[in-house]
Amino acid sequence: MAEGWDRADLVADGFTHVYVELEWWDGPRAGIVEIDGAPHYFERDEDESWERLDEYFVWPADAGVVALEREAWAIFVRWNQRYETAPTSAGPHPGEGRVNARYDELAALLAPYHRAPAAARRLLAVWRFDDGQRYRMDGTDSWVRWSAGE
């Protein structure tokens, strides 16, 4: 993987840090990030042409919901740290269900918030990645800069 970007340079260039990743496949697909100083969900628009992989729906995330998302994220990060250290003894991923009761409870509570509402905005994303750990308690190595769609 290429060398990561410096955090100070990312901030100076208008990028914001992704602090919860909900889905990743060939790049960030869904998660939580600050937009204009407030937490927002983002989700890649999979209904559009594969030519526009930078187009996302974004919508505000309630502070209480974000706290629950961060709790679920922390459970995942602790599991991932065990997995990175000793893959064979880390146990199954908490998202597989019936592995961590609290994670399952949070997943059920949070599922309704993961769908973009009709009022969601469409924004274009430019992604960068810092030189820190991929998954950590304060988020991921992903940073994004948003602009209005065409």
C-alpha cells in the first residue's frame, strides 16, 4: 500500500476523519463522518452507474445514535486488535451474530439509521488515507473531502 498522508496536511486540505466505518468494499461504502461540524452518515450510491463511485448519500446522525455507533465500533476494534495479533484465537467477527450480545443488540438498534432517508443529500467524495492503523478507537485511516454533486 502507498505511504499514507500526514493528518495535519489532510486537515489543511479540507479533509475530515471517518470515525466509524460501517461498510468497506473496494473503498469506503458507509460510515460516519463530520460534515460542517456535525456527525453525518454516508453511504455510497449503489443505484447509480459504476462510473460514479465517488457519489454518496449523506444525512445527519443524532448524537445519541452516534454514541451507540461508537460503542459498536469499539467492540469491533477490540476484536480486530485480537485478530491482528493472533488470528486463530481471536474468535469470530462480532458481526457474524451470537458472538457478542451487546454488539448484536446495538446492530438491531442501529439498523434503521443505516438507510439513507429521502431527504439525504448527494455529495461527491475524494478519499485519502493517513499513515496510522487501519482500525482504531478514534476511527479509521480514511479521510474524505466532500463537494456538491453535478
